[in-house]
Amino acid sequence: MLKKTCMVAVVALTMSGCSTYSVNRYAVSVDNITTLKQAKGSKLQIGEFNSLKKSQTSIMCRGVGPIKTPDGQTFEGFIRKAFVDELKMADLYASEAPVTLTGTLDSIDFSSASGKWNIAVTINSSNGKSLSVVENYEFTSSFYGETACNQTAQALMPAVQNLIGKIVKNNQFLTLIKSEL
């Protein structure tokens, strides 16, 4: 009987792998595009985005499974691409422009229990100015790990939309994009 119970336990453990929770690809925000279009005539290029800590493409959620970015991007790469997409839609992006913005992902973490993404970014301009922004994005979570981790993954994209919104709506953003001070 013990041998049969052990065999069932081994089969159950090998068949129950952890889940992977994929973040949706980024979709531009109409509000961000509207704000960016107010900087009409400006052209920006986006340089590298790096991370203060080790770059990650996933973060473990409750021991249930990792939350992964699309296409194996790092989290800072995901934010960079989102920023480029917003600028392209607002017709402000140019691969050769007088001003280059770079970014540092100061921190990124979440709580699937309380339902919150915490993201801090610093944007640096080639004109010497910088801007730091923090987004604490709240979302509905769940007691159940599978549901909570899925909701956490789905909440990253709107959290990044809000993060970019905080950057472009900040009064200091216009000083970042000026080629001459």
C-alpha cells in the first residue's frame, strides 16, 4: 500500500508543473498619445534602458510560476519598447534626433496578495536633465494563487501605460525633450 501511495505521489508531482503567466504585448494609451502630441515639432530618439539591479525577464509569483514579459524581453526592455511605441504613434520618434532619452529601471516588483505593481524609472536626456517617476498601480487580486498571478501578469501593461503617462504629463518632461537649454 505504501509503495502504491508513493507512486501516486511521484506521478502527481511530475505532472503538476508550475504555470507561466505571460504579460500582454504593450498597447499604446490614447491619453499618452494626446499628451505627447502637444510637443508637436519635437523629435526624440530613445537610447538604452538598463536596470539598477540584474536584468530580469520574469519574476516568480507566489511560488506558483513566473510572470514573464512578451518575447523574452527584460522588464526595462518592455518599458523602453512601450515608450518608443507611444512616441511613434504621436509622431515624435526619430532614429536620428537632436535629443536622446535613456532610462534606468530603478526598481520593479509586485504584490499579488494586495494587488499592486511598484515601478520606479529615471529618464535621462542627452541635454543633461533627468526625471524620476514612480508608479504604484493597484489592481484586483485573488486569494487563489493561479488567479492572482494571472491578474498580476495582466496588470503590468496598464501599469506601464500609467508610468509613461506620469513621465509625459510631468511638467519637467518638456525640459527633457528640448535640445537647447
